[in-house]
Amino acid sequence: MRREQYPYLQTHRIKTYPICQVRAGMQIGRAVTSPDGESVLAEGVTLTQGILEALTMWQIDCIEILEPIPVGEQIRTGIKPPKEIQTADDFTQIYDETITIMNRSFSLMRYFKQVPVQELKDLARTNLFPLIRNTGIVNLLFNMQRVDDYTFHHSVNVAAVAGLIGKWLKLPEGQQNELIQAGLLHDIGKSQIPLEILNKPGKLTEQEFREMQRHSEYGYAMIKDSEEVSTAVKQAVWQHHERMDGTGYPLGTGGEKIGLFGRIIAVADLYDALTSDRVYRRRMTPFEAMDLLMQERFNKVDTHICTVFLDQMRNFFIGNQVKLTDGREAEIVFMPPEATRPLVKTQDGAFIDLSRRRELDIVELLVFAS
């Protein structure tokens, strides 16, 4: 075997372990299902002691673990592994760099009416596409929220979430990358909104609100003649505020007349807007936002896209530390399908099923699982 033909080391493998040999800190290699076939944990989740206790309670005998291969057993392969973000610091560095570029791009658009399309396409490919391969990206994005420079942060977050949705829908990688481009570009029309309206801390007047709604029209006009932007991306910029029941804007288009990218960006845009701090309101927790999306998915947003999004999102919060309305801190150990009220374990070892304890809510995410 010639090294130049097989330049990449295969450094990890998936191995089955009985539950008694599994320890906190191990990473799940394949999704875990209960004896009755119900999915309980997704691939990539890092195990905690609370999750292990829940697995034992569910009578799960063995699970598949992703583990490093000992150096002497590693083999070479011709397949290049995806770029990984190794630490939260790596993520923060790339995220901050992306925000800086978005800030500069919006200034260029506002004051010189120029859209740096190629720079933003490169940004999608080099900075954001690798991020959606990171299993902890949803938690990391939530932790990066800032009130200032909302438009830049929102554009980057929507781009990342849209790319994730594309991955979860099993779209080709080329389309996943285009979805990230669409997320970065979806609000460029806000660069043409007067700053006194865009940054107004209070409620907009009716006239100001109508002007703000025109940002999708402005954005589309800025890129409609560009040969560097695909038709699907242009549609997403134009249609991301349209709704399936025809109540959106700018045209009141509904149903399948809204392009696939527009329907995906609509879900990503709504989720990030709900979970972002604004000067005039606090952000929702992801669970509050997911509750709202569950209500919206049968009339406002695409049912299939939203259902896939919610099903996948639940897995990201397993292992997180949260605060309850009664002040107690707890760890999320299970997110049931079709629900946004998880099973949690308190610091004194008690398990609480929030789907049955309706008087309790999660009010804050404290410590994020990796």
C-alpha cells in the first residue's frame, strides 16, 4: 500500500459495549433506541452520569461508542475526513472572524451599494460549512448570542442553522453550502433600511414596520442580476418571510410556491429570532422556541422541514445543565419525541418528567454539553 494513495489516517471506530462498561464522557457512535424501537439518544451525544442512569432505567443492554483507534491499529484511507472544530475556543475564533467579515460586508452594502458576493460565498465554504460538522454547534451558537450587532449575529446563526437543516434533510453537500450562503445573504436588504428604524429600541410605527418588511425586496433587488448567486439562493432572500398559509410577505405566496431554500431559511430565521436577545425583550429558551415552532408547523412553516428540525434539535440539549422555575438545577437526560418538556435529573438525584410536572419549566440553560 503506497502512502500517497492513502494519505489519511482512520483514527476512530465504532465499537459495541455492554452498558456496564460504558462511562461518562464517552461519545455515542450510533443512535440508541429503546427495546420498543423508540429513539432515545442521537449519534454524537456525549454521555453523562445522568444519561447512563437513564439508559439503565430504560433497560438498554448495550450501545455503540465512537472511540479512538490505538495508534498501532490505525489504517490509512484515501478518504479525507471532514474538518473538525476541536474546542469551544476554535469555534469562538471562527465565529468572531465571521462576524467581523459580516460587519464589513454590511458597511460596504450600506454605504457603497456593493454586495461582496464572492467574499460571502468563500465565508460560507471556509468558515461556516465546517462548523455544521460539529455536534455541539447548537449549544455554541446559543452561547454566542449578543444584543449588539444583532443583524450580523442573526445572519451568521441563520446560515449555520440552515446548513444543519440541509444536512438533516440529507441534501447534497453542495446544496448545504448554498443554504449557508442563503443564510448569510437573507437579510442583506436591511443594509438599505434607515439606521434609526433598524436600531430603534421601542415598538415600530406602522409606517416603520412596513419599511422594515421591505428588506426582503431590497435584498433580492441587490442580487437578482448577479451570476454568482444561484436561483435557489435568490429565492430564499426574496421568500424567507413568506408563510405556508399565504400570510407572509412580500407577496403572500403560500405552499409549494415557496422554494425549498425559502422554506428552510424561514424555519432557521424564526428559531434564531426567538432565541436571540433584543433590546426590547428577553430571548426565549430553546424549549419555548421549539414549543412555538410545534404550533406553527402545521400552517405557517413547512411541516416536514420543521418536524425534522425539531426532532434533531432535541438531541442537542441532552446532557445540558438547566435551571427550573423553583430554582433547582438539573441535567437533561432525555428528550421524548414530539415533545419539548424533557426528563431531567436534579442535583439530589431525583428524576423529574417535565411533561407530567406542568407547574415546572426550564427558565435558563446553565452549562452546555459538548
